[in-house]
Amino acid sequence: MLQPKNPDFKQTIIKKLERQHFMHHIGFNLTKIEPGCIEGELIIEEKHEQQIGFLHGGVTSTVADLVMGFAAYSLVDINEATVTSDLKIAYLRPGIGHKVIAKGRVIKAGNLLYFCEADIICIDKQGNETLIARGYSTMCAIKI
Amino acid sequence: MLQPKNPDFKQTIIKKLERQHFMHHIGFNLTKIEPGCIEGELIIEEKHEQQIGFLHGGVTSTVADLVMGFAAYSLVDINEATVTSDLKIAYLRPGIGHKVIAKGRVIKAGNLLYFCEADIICIDKQGNETLIARGYSTMCAIKI
Amino acid sequence: MLQPKNPDFKQTIIKKLERQHFMHHIGFNLTKIEPGCIEGELIIEEKHEQQIGFLHGGVTSTVADLVMGFAAYSLVDINEATVTSDLKIAYLRPGIGHKVIAKGRVIKAGNLLYFCEADIICIDKQGNETLIARGYSTMCAIKI
Amino acid sequence: MLQPKNPDFKQTIIKKLERQHFMHHIGFNLTKIEPGCIEGELIIEEKHEQQIGFLHGGVTSTVADLVMGFAAYSLVDINEATVTSDLKIAYLRPGIGHKVIAKGRVIKAGNLLYFCEADIICIDKQGNETLIARGYSTMCAIKI
């Protein structure tokens, strides 16, 4: 339903990923790049934890920001980039598991503002999924 | 004004930091631990950047979450921990500079919920400060 | 799926409505009361508008708060009430139409905190629906 | 510090108020109109209450939206209006008192986006003030 303005959005995103240093630093990878819809995952290691041994809330907010930001970026014109204007995370349950999956989507694409939502899901070694957080953001298109 | 229930809150926090793996992974350190008021800093390196070369929004949200979480944690009882219930970041300006400073404070301490705010500031090599984001969160005390 | 702790939640809510003065003042009525799921509607009149002639954002936030608050309230124990801890509204499109429908639901019910979401929809005289806003909130259960 | 683009912003706002129907419906009046800084007040009556007898959260969110919206509007060009993109309210304490005061300010004015904050304060008959909520919003300038 959502139409990308840049037909080569997938290649544009893949190229952008090279310089996504913080994303590489935490070990997150994209697994799906569709118009207005981005998914990715991360294998949980000790470095991702906070003091109680749960997934750190900063990892959750980072992967939410990434999939929502790229979901908006998949829809903009070739001479535009997107920046996060506003990010909110509702932490529903403790992050425990083997892997984190983040799914971001654009729920309203405007000329300038892209409203997005995300599901952050933990998966244990048996494959059981738990929704640990919901992300909500406004992304703003800027000319580059 | 804000009274800690645990008189040894400073030692309790310092001990907790050992297992704050994600905080160490990104290179953030606390510089001030007062009741309801926490500050910290991080030297910006390439690993903290997103594709345009600005500080990644995930770093901003992580350090905001850290200083607000510890600000709440400085006030709870010795048998309590705090978890983030809700985190919002308003990204005011691009993150550019040599160093990021995060300042978190509790604006209302309840029995269960701690409302917090944070300033995230970039500093260049000449010492000029720029407020790049504001953080707002609700922290929830849990028995441990 | 969501189980109410108070089997008479519907009667409890209907009785509470009598003293919901601000809800009556704006002319909003509930149309559906199910466990964790509340809907209501309001006929748009001139008194609900802002200066451009759109539905006022305060009406949108009020009806979002109402359906999310009652969605949480439908699940709590008979000796508990709920208060809004945190409310966020994403204003997606201008509010234009004959009627506003608000649909609130609990997405995670805890012991103390209830995370909720809402859809706010405008309907014109031909019955066409437009999603004008999404609401997100944390409701907190308190003993009464 | 904040410079209005429209030197007649005060008159422009006063004229706009005539058609602020929902603001009149709830009985809120502006008491201060300065560049990027707006205040107003409302005498609390039974119609503003929710079922427990506290100020309704919808009144709080409406007055927060109003003072932040006008704070942004005081800074835009004469051919621009502002719409709320994102509104968040942190409900710190129950709203009890004789009067509500709302103070809104722009914390960052951009070309398109205005980041705002608000204090919502209840005052009892003895003049004691209580901060009952904080509001945070992003306002977006649109050409008219």
C-alpha cells in the first residue's frame, strides 16, 4: 500500500548500512527491507545486558529507532534523509531470551512527517516469542 | 530536597555499575551521583555514529535512560530496584561534538513511580555546549 | 483473553459514568464495554473545534484517555481504581467529520501498570472512516 | 531570546481565540502572551471532574496542548499555522484545587518543528501551588 518515492530504496538502504556504525557496534542486522516495513535481529550477549541480567533498555530503544527510522527512510525521495524527531518506548516485559527481533512500520506517511510503530520481541532457544516493548516515533524528512 | 531511603545509595549504585554491561560497551561513565540527580559522560567515537556522521539516536536514548534510571534508583529502598516503564526522547538538534553529557533528575518521587527528565548535551573541543535532546521517563520501583 | 478480576466490571463502569462530569460535558458516550476493550463516540459540534475548524486536539486526547482508562479499569479488582500515569497522542491527520469514534484496549495488563493503545477515528456523513490519531498510555492501579 | 517572525503575533493570537470553541467550552482563558511563552487559567468546576472528583486528565491535556500550541504559534510567520504532531502528558499528582494554571514554552524553535514543554499547576483557595502535570509536545508549522 505504501509507495516508495525512490524505486531503488532497497539498494539505497543497503548502501547506507555500511556507515551505520552504532548498529554494527551493538550487532544488529536487518532481515527484511520492504516499503514502510523493516525488520532486524540481534543475538543477545552479555554486553547487551543491564545489572539484573535483562536486555538493556538502551538496546531496545536503539533497535526500535533503527527499524522505524529505516521504515520511514524506505519511503522518502532519493534526495531526502530522515531524522528521528520523537521516540517513545513502552517497556512491557523484561527482555530475556536468545535473540531480539524488531519490526518497524510506517503507520502514516506525510510529506514531511512519518509516524511509525515497532514491536520488539524476545525469542528463547525453544522459539517462544514474547513482546517486550512497543516503539512509537515521528520521523522527519530532510533534504540532503 | 529528595531524600534517599537507602543511606548507602552511592555505594549501592557504584556496585551495580560493575554489571552494567551495555553501559560499558558503549563507553559511558557516571560523573555525579546525588539523591535524585545523576550525571555521566561519553567521548564520541566513530562507533557511536549513524550514517550521516551524527551521534546515533540510540546512544542518546541509552544515556538518557541510564541517568534517569539511576536518578530514580538513588531514591529507592535497599530491597528495591527500578525498571523503565516509559521512555520518551525529544531529539532537538543533531548530535555533533567531542563529548556527550547526560544529566538526569527525578521530578516527582512516588511510592512506586518516579517521573524523571534528562538533558543530553554535546560539547565540542572548544567547550561549547549544545542541548541535543530532552529525555522524559517513568521509572517503576520493584521489590527484589 | 484478558480476564477481569471483578466479574461485575460492566455494572461497576456504568455506575462510575454518572460522575464522569467532563465526559458528559463534552458529549462522549461509551458504546462497548468488554474486558480490556472499550469504545465510545461523540457527535462533532462547533464547540469541539479549534480555530481552523478541525476537531480540537484536546477532544482527541480526552476521548483517548477515556477509552484507555476504562479499558484498564475493566480489568482491576473491585477495591481498585486506575489513574493515568502517562498519555501520548500521535496526531496523524486533521479531525474532520460528523462523528468521532474512540477504541481503547489494554495491550499488557500487569499487577500495577496497564499499557494501553487507542484508535481515534473520524466518520463523515457517508460513513467513510479516517484514522486521525493513535493514543498510547500507561494506567496505574491504585487501592481505593 | 525567541524572536517572533510576525511582529503582530499578539493581535494575531487574540483574533484566533474567537474561534477557539473548545477552549471557550471548557472555560480556559489566556493570561500571558509573550514570544514562545503562553500562560492561561481555568476555574475548576464540577464539569471538569472525573469520577473520583479530581480534575479530569482530558482537561489537563487540553490546557497543556493549548498553551504549547499558542507558544509555537506566537513564533511562526503570518502565513503559517501550527498543528500538534505529538503530545505527551506526565500526570504527576491528582488535580485538586480552585484553579488550574497552564504555562507553555517553546524549548527549540526550528523551521518546521517547535518542541514545547508545559507546567500544569493547581492552586487552592489559600494560594498554595501544586505541579500536577508536565506536558511535552512537537508542534508543526503549516502554510495556510
